[in-house]
Amino acid sequence: MSYCLNKAESKIRIGIDTGGTFTDFVIVSEGFVKAWKIPTTPVDPSEGIILGLKEAAERFEFHLSDIELLIHGTTIGTNAFLEDKCPPICFITTKGFRDIVEIGRQQRSELYNLKFAQKYPISFSNDLILEVEERLDSEGKEIKSLDINNLDSITASIKSKSIENIAVSLLFSFLNPTNEKKVSEFLSAKGFNIFTSHEISPQIREYERAVTTIVNAKVSPVVNDYLYRLKSKLVSEGTSSPLLIMQSNTGMSDVASIGKSGVQTLYSGLAGGVMAAADSLKHLNKSHLVSLDIGGTSTDVSAIIDGPIVLRSRMFSGFPLVASMVDVETIGSGGGSIAKFKDGLLSVGPESQGANPGPACYSLGGKQATLTDANLFLGYVHEDNFAGNLNIDKGKSVSFLKKLLEEIKSSELPLEIKSIDELAISIRQILNDNIANAIRVVTVQRGLDPRDFALLGFGGAGPLQAWEIAQELEMNGVIIPPFPGVWSAFGLVCSDIKHMVTKSYLQTTAELNLDEINSKFYEIKEELVSILTNEAIDKKDQFFNYSIDMRYVGQSDALTLQINFPFERKQLDKTVEKFHPLHNQNYSWFDKGLTVEIVNVSVEAIGRVPRIELTKLQSGSRNPSEEAHKKSRKINFEGEWIETPVFEKSLLLNGNVLEGPCIIDQLDTTTVIPPNVIGKINELGYVIMEEKK
């Protein structure tokens, strides 16, 4: 699809998704959409963003000053934490509780691993974990007042270590944050960056609250520095538009807010793809999709039922975080995943060649065969259809595939792989199996049947692999979106501004004081109204959702139920009735005779952003036009080389039907329609794939 953006008066919205291999851009203006990709600049992703914006502006004839809004999905904080590249921090807690993070829940994540070693988010030296004299009881009442003199000695200790960032999590501060505020004010005045638990996660369960605060303190400085560096560069290039950041909860927020709550960006890079898939539900009038985003470094999958599934807490790199995060499973399988042979086994990933050096065919120094090299050799992708101005060399792919084959044949434990053809097909199949297992995690392991879902394939490699993966899981068809290679970036421009505040409120439903809980909801709502107003969201565009977390008395985990505000007695009774079957759905049992209690109350604030409407394609006949047909090429399907027609996506029309085997080329990716499969082009440019009858 080719759209023109050269109207001087057009205001432009751009989504920027920085991945491990490519940085994707979606440029939207008055319903017109364009896609652009360039290789990511890993050392400083902001450099690639500026370069990509300049290239897109030149190619699509607009000025950077025309940009009305920039929305960015980033993995900068995620990568810094996983690679242990965050600045050092100190952790301050109540005296007597310095070991809280180390003791944790006394649970081993790998029960039968004899060499298991627990990971911790902070070193446990005396220099980094400090205690303050203070104590509240379980109702938030003061037992021992805060000793200010104690803070003087703490200040001296921290300064001697040249540490600037401090996480503070005091006992029962979620009920009464007074002492945390005093500690924060005192240390902030001394020049430290303070991150307090009552601001990040004001909820019951001291261990999880402390870990969330610590991770936030480690990640936020990295995120903050990067975003303000990016903003500065944008301004210097003449772009004065607001910069909004995608959060893990599938909503956007401004740079100032994100700079203090970097933990909200840990799934930022994944949330855009989930939001795009949620928008596809509306485009396709469907209720169930599994999003399949295969990038250069990793693959992200998520079950979408009427919208994104957002969790209130989840594990991240082995650490329990209490923050709203989209339910996504990520594995190290992508276009740059390295194929290796070891101990008689062929594996693909999780190691990746990333953006630099990238797959062997990129001619940037990669010396190992990857999925992209296999797909290039098999003919699925072509040298002339790679984004990012890369110097693609098929000969290098063949060379390193041969080298891997020789390694397999010369092994004492050789595999029954006799040719490069078989090796390349095996690489594809192994990656597909890995991804199918990831989809089982977000479906079967959640009590969902994958056969109820269609598979939405996107990312650079998603449309290349989607059909085989869906077949393995007996899924309900495959759908390829209009701009699959940059569909995650499209999700960014489809999102709204979102903020959620959750606060603990422990009370049984039988003894619930409705006036008190409604007052709590109102207090949170007013806090969120202030935030949206400061972000220039008009009153008419402000919306609020209310929910409570419930459990049986004596349980540790809770389930979330939506409610209406104000909360009334009749509604409370209905909510309790809904809780029992929901508990049965999640845990396979329920007991209406048990006492139910409320644990947390939550309010989600949404600032509506004008929706993006895709321009409808012109209608055509069943057969694509001659202009849409490019040169055919030989492609290997299941071991047989077949002369296969290739079509240009931008010239396909609504109603065109493509009979497999065939290939659809477009700037951002390649779509494979295998033999005995047809692909129907709908009015929005989706490719609907189904078996030929």
C-alpha cells in the first residue's frame, strides 16, 4: 500500500518501536499510513531513532516540524537490568528487616536443579543495605518514631560510596507513608534520587513491594537519562512534539512520569505488539487472537480475548514485581537466532546475532548461520526485499550453512541431515517448535484452547513462519496485518494514555464499610484526574475503570473483578457471586461457604487519544492485477523446489485471492502462503489465510 504524506498542512503521528535488531517507524497522517525500518544502534538507540526519522521524512516528503506526536516503545531499561548495566543503588528499610529481600518467600523457582543459585536484585553488603530506626504496626499506627539522627549517619555512608540512587521500603508504609516521605525529603535535600515504595507499589506484601521498589530504583535512572537525551536530540532536529512512552500496561505516559517509574517500561517494547493485535480484533470483528511477533532477536506471544490481558503482578527475570504488565511470553527465537550443533543436537537460539553483526547475509561480520540465512537460502526472502539499506549477500548464508553442515557430519553423534536444504528446513522447524511451545504457555497453561484462536503473525519473520506454527497447534487460521513488519509500532499510535493506582484495602465483604471504600476510590480517582489534567487531557476524554482484588480469607493470591463506582451493597453481593466461578476457573475449586475478603482497590485512568482509521483499499477482482505480479522465484517447500509467483503487497486490492504457493513482498517483511493454502486480501489490507478447499 502506497500513501502520500506530502501535504504541508498535514499533522503527523509517529510510532517508534526499538527492537534488538531493527527500529521500526509507523508514520500516520489523516488516515494514511507508511512504514519504515532501519537497523537499531545498540550502543545508543536514540541515534538510530534520529537517523530513521530523517530518512522517513526524506522518503515520504514531510518535515520533522510537522510531527504532532511521537510514541516510543523502548527496551532500554529492560536490557540494562537483564545485562546488569544499571547504576548501583542503596536500599533502606526498617530496622530488623534488612534481610527481607534475601529471605524472600523461601521458594525455589527450580525445585529439582541441584546447582540452583538464587538471584537477587541487589548486593547484600553492609554498604548497600541500610536500616532506619522507625516502626509502624499492622494498622499503620506509629510504634517507634523516625530517628532523624540515624539519617545523618546513613547519608555519610552512602556518599562515601558515590551512590546517587536510593530505594526506600519501610514496613507498613502502604498504610501510612509518613515516615517514607520524611526519609525521602531528607535524602532528596542531600542530592540523592529517592524511589519510595508508597509511590511505586503501595500494596500489602512487604517482600514483593520491596523488590518492585528496588528494581524501579535500578531501572529508572537508565530510562530517565535515555529519554531526556532523546528529547534533547529531537528538539535540536526541530521536533517540538510531545514524546510519550509506551508502558507495560499498554498505555502511554509522558517522559517526566516514566523517569520516576522505569519499572513501568519493562514490557514497553512488547506492549505495542499486543495493542496492535487488540486493534486487529476491532478491524476483523473477532474476539480471540494470539499475537505472534517474531523479531530479529526474540519472539513475543500473547493471547488476546476481547482486548489485552494485563496482569497486576508477574515474575520478571526471576523477581516478583507488583506492577501492571501485559501477559506476554517472550523467548529467544528470531530472525537473528543462531543455529548451533552441540552434543548431537541442533538448536536455534536463544543466542542471537542481533543488529550487529546480524545474520551472516547482512555482510556485517556475522559468522554463524541464523534463521534469516536459512530463509534466504530456501527462497522465502529475497536479497532485494530487505529493509534498512543492508548489503545482503546470499553467498555468505550458503557458506555458513555449509560450515554448520560439515560440523554435523563430522561429529561422533551426527544427525540425519544430508544437505543444506534439509539443514535450512530443520532450522525453521526447530524455531517453529520453540514458538509453538511459547503459545502453549499463554493458552493451554492458562486454561485456554489454542483451537479457539486465530494466529496474527507479524514482526519481520512472523509472516514467514506463522502458517506452520498454526498448523502444529491446530489453530483457527492465520491472519497477517497490513504492515506486519512494523505492526508493533502501529500499536503505539493506537494506544491511549493510561495510569493505574492500586492501594491495599484489607476487609472482609461481610464487614465492608461502603462509605469508606467509596471514599478510597474517590481519593484515588482525584489523584488520577490531577495527573491527566497535567498531561493536557480534556475532561471529556478522561475515563475511569474501577476494580477490586478478592480472595478467600487465608489465601495469599487474589483475583481481580471489575466494579462500578460508587460501590453499592447490591453490587457487592453480585461481585461476590462472580468471584466463586472465577476462582473455580483459575484454581478448579470454589467454596461459597468460605469468607471472601477484599485485598486491594484500583482505579485505571484513561486519556483518550484520537483513533487511527486505516484507509480502505480499492476493490478488485478475485485475480490480482498483472502489475501486482513480480518475477517468480524458486522456493523450497517441504524439500521440493517449486517455481513460485511473487506479488507486490502495495498493488494488491480488496477481494484479491492468492493461491499458494506464493509470496507477498513488501518493504517491511515477506509473507509466505504455502501450497494448498489461499490468502484473501480484505478491505483494510489484511491477508486472511486458510486451507484451500
